Amino acid sequence: MSEEFNRIESLLGQAKEYVNTRIAQFKLSVAEKVAKIMATVIAGFAAALVFFLFLVFAGIAAAIVLGQWTGYMWLGFLIMAVVYLLLAIIVWTAKDRLLALPIMNAIIGRLFDEEEVEDEKD
């Protein structure tokens, strides 16, 4: 009888260890996914900032060139402001298709890419 209790006790100890290991694995998996998403967001923000600075300086240069061509510097800046306004309207009207869906798909892809690889191995 005591041998059966020892086996049950050993089995319960192994089950507890297994559950603790699975919980630790889950925590590490979540931490890794959060870290990947944060790295993607930070890298995307940095790239967007550089691209924004490029647009600002390219817009200033284009405004100066247009101002020299028209003979009125203010007109060059006004033309560039209208161009930016039109671009903003286009982006705003298509924001779901151009911005929201690709960002959501990228985040979802980051969340589930490893799970799909693990599922395919099984």
C-alpha cells in the first residue's frame, strides 16, 4: 500500500513539475512575442521618422524650386502646401486599407508565426 502511495506521490510531483514547466514556457513565449512586436513598432517608428524628415526637407527644396520657377517664393510654398493637403486627404480616405489593415496583419503575423511553425512540425 505504501508503495502505491509513493508512486502516486511521485506522479503528482511530476505532474506539478510539468505544469510549472508549461507555465514558464507560456510566459517565455508571451514575453518573446511582446518583445518582437515592440521591436517591430520601434523600428517602424524610427523608419517613419526618417521618412517624415525626408518628406519635410524634400518639400522645402521643392517649394524653393517652385518659388524660383514662378518668381514668387510664397507661391512655391503654397503649391507644396496644396500638394501635401491633397496627399493627406488621400491617405485619410484610404487609411483603413493603407495603414490599419497592414499594421494589424503584421502584428497578428508576429503573434502567430511561431505557433504555426510548431503546429506544422507536430
